[in-house]
Amino acid sequence: MDASKRLEVLQKHLAEGSTPAHVVAAPTASRGASLPRFDIGVMEACLDDIASLKEEVYEVFRHRPDLLPSSLEGLSKEEHRELARQQLLLLLKAGYSPLRFYVHDIRKYFYLGELLALVDLSLTVKMGVQYSLWGGSILNLGTEKHRKAYFEDIDKFRLPGCFAMTELHHGSNVAALQTEAVLDVATDEWIINTPDEGALKWWIGNAAEDGRAGTVFARLKVPSLDGQGNIVDHGVHAIVVPLRDASGQCLPGVEIRDCGYKVGLNGVDNGSIRFSGVRVPRENLLDRFGSVDSSGQYRSPFSASRRFAATLGELTGGRVGLTCSSLGVLKGAVTVAIRYGAMRRQFGPAGGAEISVLDYRSQQEKLMPLLASAYGIHFTTRYLVLQYAEAKRTKEEDVIADVHALSAGLKAYVTSYTANALSVCREACGGHGYAAVNRFGMWRSDHDIFQTFEGDNTVLLQQVSGLLLKKYKDRFAVAPVTATYRYLRQWAADSLPPNPLVSHDTSPRHLRDPAFLIRALRYRTGRLLFTLAQRLNKHTGRLGQFHAWNKCLSHILALARAHIESVIYTHFIEGVNKCPDADCRKSLKAMADVFALQRIQSDVMFRNDDYVAAEKVKAINRLLEHLRMEMRSQAVPLVDAFNIPDHILRAPIGLQSQDYTNYVEVAGWSPVM
């Protein structure tokens, strides 16, 4: 069979295999598979009530195209670091104060992180190191004397700083850090030492070039007051340690090495640090949760475990920031992929025009769930930010517990989801997605580490499941699975065996009913929690707690992910209900349905438990296909509502102009007149 004949057969199969909507004629609309048109400005207002900040910040960069390269290809790490440095200085010169946002309007701080993720993720991370980690540690772990001493210089970037927690041999296991801070009572100083190679501070942002001081996490060791010469180890505390002088030279006893090139984020100057007898004043201890007087007397209002938890709890903001920045990348990638899919035409019915790639059902199956999830994650992230602000304001323990659990779970879920979505979007753009100028490669490389820092995702998911198990055991040790946190109050009814009538109900009205969808997602969470508690109880007696936990680890991770997905859907529906515009609300509702139904469809547990009967699974498949077609009809306006300007998106195949002009110009071709 020659090439022309093969092509004819392939086109025939494609035409018979689907009846896609043409981007102009849209025949699917006549079959009711089209959502109503909506006002993009109204949708954006529904998403963001502080969208004016986006316009202002992005306008600052509009006038500095030299700071917005379309590709980082060919940049050395030194050149990229200078680029990120100049981007940050541009923001500061324009009058923006990230640290003041952090203190006075935390919503704007996290929103700024989302916005800058599409400028350059290295800029976002550098800002996070300087203001959330370095500045935040001073504000959250220190007292007023520390704030007065450091605030202005940190704010203006006159004192670039580091957050020196991670060590070569210890990252997530903060309690096992080895760096030592020993009190010299005679001189009223801490002596900071790196006891061995494993205790080298590693991957420390701002360390290789810019950092002049840092918050160093070290084991606090104080001579005992019994006069016997013993040393008391009070565990890990944070101490401010100067690193360099004004000329940039390392201070005596401080050695810093460049960690070198990384897979991504080469605009961030990561370094490793060794301390050899570095002396700092006793007052440099960030002593909000534990203090030491001049005699060596240690005082803390908390037990050792509560103090450690309080110290780490104050660092939750880093996870919130990563969730917001990851969402920004997800929005950008989905925008490029959907605009390209609507523009690119490939094959079509015999004798007819080529159709848009986005009209193929396979492409809709790839991209529409990503778009739906981006919206769902958006609403949930906004809730997380508001809860974080509430926790900082009220200091209420239940709110703090909610934020800790949700920030850990969302950070893990969203960053992993975005990492996978970047690959799907790249593939959906074919060969053109592989061009560096279209940014998928850069986003994948720069974003990948989001799954590791501020808590490895696997570790964070275990924390979520651990908190769920603790609540279950504390409250309902002898009762059915019912509730954990405030956003799961309805578990009691949801966790009962399914009604046979409900299991077999295939009507679209039932399948799209939020009451059914949230009940199903919460049933999955409750079922996993109940069976996990049983398994752990069974294995602990024989294997011990650690090995029982390890044996059930896949189950533990599945529970955490299921829990987070039920939370996302809950806040997605809240976002739908709060939207004042009927047409926008219909699109939001369709996406919320896709989000929930896809999770139910893909989890075999629902079928194994007969929660969803076989004919119901088929009905869900049909409904999902229909909803994805509906979403396709408004997919471009839905990504346009993210309002990412072309000079920020910068991917030629994803610009609003929807043609190849910018792309061919990048390759050196002159546009055809």
C-alpha cells in the first residue's frame, strides 16, 4: 500500500472514529454538546478578586523584555542567577515589597508567587528563599528584637539571606540534623560547628553567591547547671549566623561551595556550607519557642515535642507558596496546550477541511481533565491561603491543624499533578511542544524539584494520613468512620455501605448531583481510612509500628490522595455555587463534574465494593465523553479567563494571536506579507 493510500485509509478511520466539532462550524453544538458563551472578564473576576495586582505586576515586566527571555537555552548558571537577581530588583524598584505583603496581606504575597512562576520559576524560588524562608524565619521564630534588627534590610534585599536547614545526610528528618550550636557561657556566644561531612548544609538557596546571613538549624547544646561538666542537648533550634562580609567574602570559620548545575532552577544559587568554630552572640538564637539566658538556663513554654512541632508549624507558609506557584505553572501549561490544540489542524473527513486537533476525542480526554483540575485546584488553593491567613491572625489550634494538614496534602498533590500535567501538555503539542521556546521543557525542569523541597511529597502524604488516623483513633476508636476535620463532617452517612438503588442509578441527573459525587469521594476516603486502621492494628503486634507502617505504605499514600481529592471537589463546588453569573456557573459545574467523575471512573475500588455497578460505570464513561465535548466548546475562553498576557506566557504556539507568526520569526523566517 503506497503512502497516499495509507493516508486515505487513516483519514477514513479518523473520520469514522469520531464526529469532532470543527473549530468554526462546531456541529457538536447542534447535538447539545456545547456550553453557553460567557464573559471572560466575569469569569476572571469570579476567580480572582485581586486580579488588579496581576495587571500591575505584569505591566512592570512589559517594559523590560530583556528580563523575559523566551528560552533559557545557552545561559550559564551565573547568567541565569544574574537574570533572576535583576528580575527581583526590578520588582523592588517598582515599589513592591514582598516582605510587607507577607506580614500585612499574605494573600497578595502568595498571589505574587503564582504570578511570578510564569515569569521565571527561579525568580519565584529566589523570592521565596529571601522572604518566606529567610525573612519568615526571622518573623515567625524570632521575637521583636530580631524583627527590628533585620526587617528593613531583608525587605530591601540589602541583606540577602539563607534558610540553612537541609543537610547532606538529612533533609525531611529535621529532628536528626547534626549541626551543633554549643553555648560558651564565658563569652556569652554560640559556637557553630559542622561535626562531620554528613552535616554539611546542602542545597541552601542564596548561599553560593548572594547570602550574607542565614537562619541555621542546629542542635542547641548547653552546659548543664549541675557543675559536672555535662552537656544538655535541647534539640534543633534556629540561630542567625552571619556568612559573608559586605564585600562578599566568607567570614572566618564559614566555608561555602557552589552546588553547581542542577536539572532546573539554575537561577537560584544553591550552595553547601561548613561551619568551623563560628561564634555568634547568644541573642542570635531565634527564641520565640525556647530561650537561653546568660547562665545557660533553658526555658520554653512547651514540651520538647510540642516546641519542635511549633517550630516546624511556623514554616507551613513555604508549602502554601509552592502550591500557589505550581498552580501558576499548571495554568500556563494548560493554556498553551489548549490554544495550540484549537489552532492546529490535522486530518479530517474525506473531501472536507482539516479539523482542529482539540476536536479529537483523544485530545479532549487528555486536556479537558487537566483544565478542570486547574480550576478545582485554584478554588482549593484560594481556600488554603485564606485559612493560612486566618491561622496567623487567630492562632486557633484547630485552624492551625487544618492548615498544616491541608498545606502538606495540597503541596504534595498539586506539585505531583502539575509535574504529570506538564508531560501530558508537552505530548499534546506534538513536536512543537518539544521546542525550548515553547517553554514546556523549562517548566518541567524547573518545576520538578517542587515535588521534593519543603517536604518530600511521599513524606508529606504520610503526614496527612497520619493526622487522619490520629483523629480517627482519638475520636472514633469504637465507632464507624465518621469525621476528621471540619471539611469532612458528613462522613457518618457517606461511609455506610451503598444503597443498591444508588449503585445502579445511571441517570445523568444523579451522576451530576454534587451530593452523590461528594458522597462517593468521601466514601472512598472513609473506606481507605477504616481498612488502613484495621491493617495497621493487625500488623503492628507482629512486626512493630515502623515495619507495619512500611508494609502498608501504598495504602497510606492512597488514603492521603483520596482525602485531598475529596477536599478539592468540595471547594470546587463551593466556587461553583458562589459564582454570580449563570453562564460562567454552567462551565464551572461541567468542569467540577469532570473532576469528580474521572476520579470515580479510574478507581477500581468503587467497582470492587459494588458502590458503582457495571452499567453505572458505562454511564459514567458516556457522560464524561459528553462533558469533555461540552468543555471543548468553551476551552479557549476558559484558559483566556486565566488572563496570562502574551509577553508573560511567551510560548509562540500558545499566544492569543493563534497563528504561527511568532514561532516562525523565532526560527529566523520573515513573516509573509
